[in-house]
Amino acid sequence: MIPTTDLEAREASAAAAGAAGKRAYVQRMFSDIAPRYDLLNRVLSMGVDRHWRRVALARLGWERDPAGTYLDLCAGTLDVAAALSARRGFVGRVIGADFAEPMLRAGQSKLAGRPITPVVADALALPVASDSLSGAIVAFGIRNVADLDAALREVRRALKPGARFVILEFSTPRVALVRAVYHAYFHHVLPRIGGLVSGHRTAYTYLPDSVKNFPETTALAARMEAAGYVGVEWRALTFGIAAVHVGTKTADGRRETGDGRR
């Protein structure tokens, strides 16, 4: 692995913990690793990331509005956008939003005439009208935003009443043996391989640290509810290595209060 200076290590650790410089670090990091991002995803997840994305897409419920406009948030190299647009019966449009333009450029080959619109945009200020999206999904990106709660509210603003927001994110296994193996791989093997292949000193040390600092499954569900989503539920994937959360914007678009009133 490429040697990491103390300053670089501290910057990555601070970003993973949500420090003020997180946005700038994350944007720069993903811009740097964009050329080899897809290769690393396949290698480091041993290909299981494709299965996780299929599971997440199945929860989006796009079949209810196949001609609608959908958001692939923190779209990266447009894996999710490409998969959704290729679904049989899908005749809508997918907006692939990411604030690291090199990531979107790295995914250009996946467009191939598909109804995908790549947009350079921050998750905290989406360039879409309120109540305009038929659904939204984010895969392994929500933990990287500078303000989780603001991002949850911003997506909810853009959704149509009754539309779903699906979050696919890394988690921590609850079974002790699985958790021990997971931590050994995530904190020791993955940073070495990731550093060598990507050429980036801290990107793959930031990854496990950012997961460690991200809310656990039940806490994330509670944050979604606090942001105004209803019917929030989640499912663990592959022994709890990842999880899919789903929340819905209220049918009339208004937020429910804690006592059930509107």
C-alpha cells in the first residue's frame, strides 16, 4: 500500500467522523479514484455488490410509475441508473446526481442511449422541483454526505407524495464470528488492496472509518422517520454486511407529527 502521511491519515479520519472538511475531502477522493472505482467495487466485494444493488432496486417500486422520473443519488459511475433504465417495462427517466464529476464521466460508457441524465449536483441541494420524483435510491453514498439529516429532508422534498426512498449502505454484522471476520477484512485487507489498485493513500482507510461512524440500522431508520418518512423498514443483507432501508413520503405530502397528527 502507498505510504500515508500523518496529515493525510488525520484528514481521512476527520472526514469519516463528519468534520467540517468532509465535503471537500470526499469530493476530491472520489474524483481521484474514479478511473478504477468499478474495478475495485467488483474485486473488493467479490462481485456481491451487484446482488445488493438488485435487491435495493427491487424495493424502489418503479413498476407503479414506469414512466416517472427517478433519482440515483450519489450516483458515482451510474451503476444503479444503468440497471434501473434497463429494467423491462421501464419507460421513464433516471437522473444520476453526483458532486464528483469525474465519477459521472467514468460511467459514460453505461449510458448507451439509455434514458439517463447525469447531473453534477450536491445531495443537499438537488436541482429538481419539489414533489417531482417518482422515487429515489442511493447505493453506498449516503454515509458520505456532509449532513445526513439535511440530505434525507432534501430527497423527501423532491419526492412525489407516496414515492419511496431506498438506501443501500454498509452495516456491521451482529453475529460475533461474522463481525470479527468482517472487521479483519474491512480494516486490514481492504485498505491494502484498495490503496494498491486505486493509487490513493487514504480512500480505502476512509471507507471502513466512515462505516464505523455511520448510524447503525435501527438508528438510520429512526433518522429517516425524523426526516418525515413513513413506513420505514430495513433488511440486512449477506450476514449484515450491508442493509437496505426503505421509507415513503406521506401520501398527501405532509409530514406526520409524533402523535400521529398531520
